[in-house]
Amino acid sequence: MSTYSLSDGLASGAPRTSRALLLATWLRESGVGVLASVAWIAFGLSCLWWEDVGDWSRTHSLGIAAFIIAAVALFGTVGADYLGSAGQALHKRAPWLVALGTLLTVWEVATAKFAWLPLPFFPPPQAIIEVYTDDLPKLLDSVFASVKLQLGGYLIGATVGFLTGVSIGWSRAIGYWVHPVLRFIGPLPATAWLPIAFFTFPSSWSASTFLIALATGFPVTVLTWSGVASVSNAYYDVARTLGAKPSFLVLKVAIPAALPHVFVGLFMGLGSSFAVLVVAEMIGVKAGLGWYLQWAQGWAAYANMYAALIVMSLLCSGAITLLFSIRDRLLVWQKGTVKW
Amino acid sequence: MVGAALAEAITHPAAGAALDIEQVSHAFDIDGAELPVLSDVSISVEPGEFVALLGPSGCGKSTLLRLVAGLDKPKAGRLREDEERIRSPHPSRVVVFQDPTLFPWRSVWDNVALGLEAQGILKRQRQRVDDALDLVGLSSFRKAYPHQLSGGMAQRVALARALVNDPKILILDEPLGKLDSLTRITMQAEIVALWQRKGFTTLLVTHDAEEALVLANRVIVFSERPARVKADIRVDRPYPRHRGDPYLADLRRQILGLLGLDATW
Ligand SMILES: Nc1ncnc2c1ncn2[C@@H]1O[C@H](COP(=O)(O)OP(=O)(O)O)[C@@H](O)[C@H]1O
Ligand SMILES: [Mg+2]
């Protein structure tokens, strides 16, 4: 309908009508892609047009990179038909590319060019890029230290929590002893143990591992336990009449039936262990991204802080994604699971 | 005289087991009060017989089946399978419940394999799982998950999961109760065919007098809770039986009368 009025206004000839129609359909299909390209060109121009108000070495390269992204967006949109799945992926993300390009342009202008936002608290994009290029070794060391600490603590906490949860869900005697302890100690934030842990453990690293394991272990225990406890008796009856022994009932009935609950616990544990990780690194470990943040603050190196924050959020998000994909693999039998 | 199928079953005496329920009484404790559920029930089932249990809802039929399966112990009396006391569940007595209770985390094939896996003989006898799935006509759904099945298909899988163990006594607790009438009739025919082929002893709880009469050699009618045996009726009719058979219609009237429903007939 809109195409009709458009062609009406242009001319009355039949061939021109169809050409206008084609243009309109093309614009509807590819308009967002073109817009993305425009937004990134704007970002590139905003980098190169004015002089920086401060002294940043990556402004020029950032502008070039923005143009390259703009070019990729444009050619990817125009040639979408020849690019197969890559073209489709680009098409799907085009609205986000527009938003990002626009945001970066505004950010660039508001910081590096006219300093509407106070420096140095709001560093421009090129300052953050500069951190990634010039401070890479230290950042990578920190990433490595964080991942190592988090992974060790999380795996220990998840394993111990899972085993404890299964035992108290299964055995009345174990439940009798462990349940009150769990109720008393579990709700305490793991960070409350921090001062004690740091002088009772032989090293700050082992203390932090313990704290992360503790933060992970509590939700995993409680949810595994409630998962095992809520398994329908009908399943046990079926298995027993088919000749199942107690070990089979635990391993092949209780645990698989409880697995959806266990994963909820694992997700909650992951969240709370991130918090402990950062605090432990800031206060005790002197390594890792938490410590890097602390160090950057000490030097008023705000760009470094933002750079570390971005890396940290990528890592946390990556960990959650990984856990989701493990869950999706193990729980394919569930219908309608949440997509992350 | 028993039906032709029973005669055939008796030619394989190993297939079905005898079941003796001797003066069994049972009760549940509900908040300190005792709820009597079974009162001095005695039933003696021949090997390969197909016995239907009918009774008012809540009278204790499922409770009796759980005792036969060995899932619970009676407060008084004894149950014996081929002269041996029933003390715990055993794969020679398998139950198909009203809900299929398939394990949702296992594929159809893995659900059927459950019994063999639990007994630790799956590795050597995988063929039996395929055969059982063939038997209920669901080979092409071996990889499906329970939530992808219809009610009738799920109940067929539950049947295959029971049959794969080559039970001597098959215990069916209203297995067709929740199915639509078309699926029910088809599955009734399938159950009779399976029973004739395999010769196991069958105990079927149903609330449908017609179903009992189309399927069973013998119909036992229970009283209100606590359940007592009110009548023990032989059904001497060859298979396949016809729903319109006047002999069965007569028996049906008689049974409904016993259940206190004579007014409607
Ligand atoms: N585990 C149990 N605990 C307490 N009461 C029960 C239990 N199982 C069954 N009952 C009671 O026993 C009676 C008989 O139940 P059931 O055998 O399931 O009847 P039905 O003949 O309908 O299968 C019912 O009144 C029921 O409430
Ligand atoms: Mg019942």
C-alpha cells in the first residue's frame, strides 16, 4: 500500500512503478543493515573529525576500525544472498549494530571530543582500546588467575554440595546431622567468613577457594536435596518392581529426576560465587580481575577499570552460557526449557 | 471348563505362576486412627489365569495389588507366588500402573530397558528390548521421549517395560482407565493377544464391568472398604469375545447388581 503511493508520486510509467516497488522492498529488507553501516560510519567520523581533548594514541585506529565494520555491514547486507548463514546472522543482528554504532558515536563525542562527561571518570572508547593493547599481559595474567581460582572453588563446591544434597535427601540419618548445620551456617554470606578464612588457611589462595566453594556449595546442596526429596514415589515403585537395588534407585532414579533442581542450584551457586571471587581478590589474593580493579582504582586508571569490567562480564556471561549448554545437553528430555 | 486360551497357556506351564492370597487383611494408619482397607481376602489364582478385580472406587484394590507386587507387607495373612512367600518386589511380578509413570529423562527404548538394566543383564540381552517394543508396535518411537507420546502410546510403552522382564504374574492396575474408548478397545485386544501368546498369570483391576468380562477368565467383585470378596465369577467364553454376547450381558447385569447399580439396569 505504501509502495503504491510512493510509485504514484514518482511517475506513472509501468516500468518505473515496478522499479520503485523493487527499491521499496529492498529497503524494507536491507534498510536496517544500511542504517547499521551509516551508524558505524558516523562513529568513525566522530573519531576522526574533531581533535581529541586529551592524549589518546588509538583514536585514529579506532576510526579506521569503525569504517571497516561499516563496510562489512554494508557489503554483508547488499550481498546477503551470496553469504548464506553468515548473511542471515548479520541480518538478525543489524538492529543491535545500529544501536551500538549510535551509542559509541554519542559516547565518543561526549567524552573525547567535547568532554561533556567529566574526565577521567568517563574515559572515551579509545582509552579502553588502549588498555587492551598496551596492558594486555597484566590483564591476561589477571584473567588467568581469576578463572583458575573460580573454577577450582566452583568445582569443589558443586561436587561437595551435590554429594551432600543427595545424601541428606536419601538418608534420614545423614539428614538428621547435616540439616541443622546447613540451616545454621548456610544462609550466612560466604564473605562473612573472609577475615577468619584469611588467617586460618595456609594461603590466601586456599582461603578464597574455600570461600568460593562455600558460596557455591550451599545453594547446590539445598536444591539437590529438595530435588531428591521431591522425586515421586511412583518412580521408586516402578523401579523396585522391575528389580532395582538401592544403588540403582539412587543413581538411576533419584539423581536424574532431581537434575533439573540441581541445575537451578548450580546457577545460583555460580552467581553467588562470582561475588565472593571479586571480593576475595580485592581483599586477599592480590591477583585476578578483582585485584586488577582495585589496583586500577588506586592509580585512578579509570579506563583500566572499565576494560577489566568488560572482560569480567564477558567471563561471567561465558560461564553462565557454558552451564546453560551443559544443562541443555543433559536435560534434552525436558520440554520448554529457557533459552539463554 | 476354562477358555481355549487358558488351555493353550497351560501347555507352557513355565510361563505363568500360581498366586495364593491367604486371609490377607491390611490397614493404614491415618493420624493415629486405623483405616481398615482389606478384610480377610483369600483368592487362589491358577497359573496362566486372567483374573479381573472389580470393586467400588477406594475399596482397596490397588492396595491389594501393591501387596501382591511385594511393595508393601500385609498386616495379617500371607501371599505366595508358586508356594513361595512374597516378601519383596521381584521382576517376576511386574505392575503396570494407571499412570504410565515412564521416566521422563529416558527415551522410550531406555524406559523399556529399565528392568533388564536394573537386574544387570541388559548388555547381553538388548534384543529383548527391541522385541518388547515390536510387540507393542512402537519400534519407530524408540528414540522419542515420554513427553512426545500420546496417552495410549505411553501406556503401551509401560506395557512393554513390564513385558520385557517375562513376568510370571502381570499386575495391571486400571491401565486403560485414562484412555479414550477407541484406544481402550484396541489395547484390550492387544492385552488378550499378549496374554494368550505369553501365558503369564494376569491380575487386572478395572472399574469397567464390560472390560472385565471381555478380558478375564474370572471376575472377582469386592465390597465397599474394607474390601471383602463378594463374588467370584467364572467367565467361560472363548476368545475373541464379543461385546454383544448375551451371556456376557447377563453376567454384566449380575455384576452391576453386586456393585449396587441394579437400578440403572
Ligand atoms: N499409603 C496410604 N496411606 C494411607 N491411606 C491409603 C494409602 N493408600 C491407600 N490408602 C487408602 O486406602 C483406601 C483404598 O485405596 P486403594 O487401594 O487405592 O483403592 P482402589 O480400590 O480405588 O484402588 C483408600 O481409602 C485410600 O485413601
Ligand atoms: Mg486404585
